[in-house]
Amino acid sequence: MTQFSESELTEAVVKSFDNTPSPRAKFLLQELVKSLHDYVSKTGLTFEEWDYAIDFLTRTGQKCTNTRQEFILLSDVLGVSMLVDAVNHRDRGGATETTVLGPFYVGEHKVAAHGTDISPHNLTGEKMFVQSRVTDLNGKPLANVPVDVWHADDDGFYDSQKPNYDEIGASARARFITDDDGRFFFRTILPCSYPIPTDGPVGEMIMQTSRHPMRPAHVHFLVNAKGYEPLITHVFIGGDKYLDSDVVFGVKDELIAKVEKRTDPAMPDGGKAAAPWHLMTYEFHLKPGNGLAPKPLGVKVAEHA
């Protein structure tokens, strides 16, 4: 008879999944058991600590609603979201680096003309002109490629976080189609760094461990060209003080853009500039692939971005 002692318990639990019909599910469950049991053994976990862990996870679930996903936030701040992204995008081969989609992608955006101001109602943010280009790994321009962009405003909020989102519609988000030279450009405002929500269990953990809750300023891009891997990424604003300590570990050196402050009376497309403005320039390089569209997370509020 098996004795469920500390030395035999793990093996018995792993064996209990031997008849799992799906080989992948079997592998995942057995490896999970091994890792969890190893953690308990290595740390000498106490009853009080395990009770706290259960309560923490319970409260994390209770914080979730149809407009907030606290478990995604937990995954983010533990670096798991970016690790899953990394293991699924190995061997970039010169392609632009990826990051997570985030919860503020709300599905396909409305197509806008090049040069459109996607933040026309923001009167306090400093204007920014974004000029970009999409190419393959050899530098060949890719035309007619849809590029979705979205970012937070100068208060650190996304449009979909605001209570009147359904009434006011999209802001600081749009879709552009690359021209024959693979280029697209638009106007917006300079985004700022902002905190993840700290009013839930994850925020409690961040504060109790003396970590800051801040994300560096960035713009999201989703580039989805036929015949190429979809590119989901951020472009970060160079010089942001949180680049080296992003609370969700999303920053990669290649994704930091030098954003220049300009005083030219006109922007690159000839449009007049009423005040000093900022110029972001960035080029995306795509890897050959299936060109399948990403699946949105289905949540539209503040857990990360």
C-alpha cells in the first residue's frame, strides 16, 4: 500500500494524472504538481502562509468582473505574462520584438486617414507626431497592412476605462493602412507613465513588498500583414524614468524610441504646429508566418496595458 508521506506524495499525485486523455493536458498538470510540491518543500511552507495564499487567490478572483481581470494583473506583475510571450516568440531573427496585447485592445479599430489626430479632444496633452514604416526582414516595404494603435492619455487612462466610453467613443486609438512604401503617420498626444490599480489584492502585494506600481509611457501597435506573423508590441517613450523598472516587465531595449521635442512651425506632413510638439519615429520588421489575427482578451479596464 502506498504511504502518502512527504517523499512519496508527489509521485502519487503525478501518477494520478496518468490516464488523462490529452497528452498536453497530462504534461501540463503533472509538471504543475511537481513545481508546486517542490515549492512547498523548498520553502517549508507553514499553515498560516498557505492560508494567506488561499485567501489572497480567493480575493483576487472576487475582484474580477466583466470589466476587470485581477488575475491578468497578477500574471503581469509576476512576470508570467511576458514570459509566456517570450517563450512563444523565440528566435525573432531580426523581427521587431513583441510584448503582450494587454486588456485595452477592444477589437478592430476604425480606419483613419494618414495624418489624423487620434486625440482631437485632448486639450491639455502635448502634441506628438508619429511616423512609422512596416517592412519585411530584408527591408522591403509592406503595403496595405492594417496597423492598430492605442495608448493612454496624459492622465494615464485609456478611453475604455472611462465611465462614459460608450457615449464618447474611441479616443487615442485608430487603425491605419500602410501606403505603397509601407509608411503610415498620425497625430496624437504624448502619453505619460501611469500606475496599475492598487485597490485590490495585487496592489496590496505590490505595496507590501515595496515595489512601485508604475508603467513607463508607451504606445501599443498591432501590425497584422497577410503572410506574416502578427506583431503585437509597445513602443516606449525614451527617457521615461520607469523604463528600467516597469511593474509588468514589458520593456525591451529595441522597443524604446527616441522621442524628440520640436519647435518647427510645421509637422513632417506640412501641417501647422501651434505649439512645441514631439516626434516619434519607429520602423517595424515582420517575420514570415500565417498572418492570423490575435484573440482579444475581452476585458477593457485597468489592470495593465
